[in-house]
Amino acid sequence: MSEDHDTLSCTAFQAQLPELIGANVNLSEHSHLQSCELCRALMADLETIAEAARQLFPIVEPRDDVWKQIESRLESEDDRKLVEESENYHKTSTPQSS
């Protein structure tokens, strides 16, 4: 952020929003929001949308065994691929008898 917060335009501030939100910056203390009614209204709208989305799609923690099952399946798949690669290697590297 090279521009001074006090002279930051709405366009520049809004362009930085994804980065600021992703970094969990406390935007209520941002000087541009303190001085810009338009961007405060935008942030209020975004917070309302985010809250509605959280209610529509609540975070559900998976059962304890789900990650173990996923890990086991991935390991099984990796094992199968290694066996197939090994078999293919031996088929192509072994001289064929005529």
C-alpha cells in the first residue's frame, strides 16, 4: 500500500479490500472508512452478505473418522499407482523373447 491512508481514493481502497479482508485487518479502524460514508456503506453491505452466507452454509465439522478414511483411500490409491508403475517398468525393461 503505497498511498497515504488519508488520501486513498474509494477506487484504490476498494481494490485493496480483498487483501485487507484476507489479512484479517480490522477495517473499522482504517482511516479511509472513518472518513468515507460510501465505503462504510459498502462494508456494511459486505458484512450483511457474509453473515447471510454463513447462515445459509454453516460450517459443519466432519465426523472424526472422515479424515482418516480420506487419508487411507489416498494412501491406497498411491500404493496402486506405484504397483502399476512398477509393473509397467518391468514390462518395458525386460527383454522380450521371440
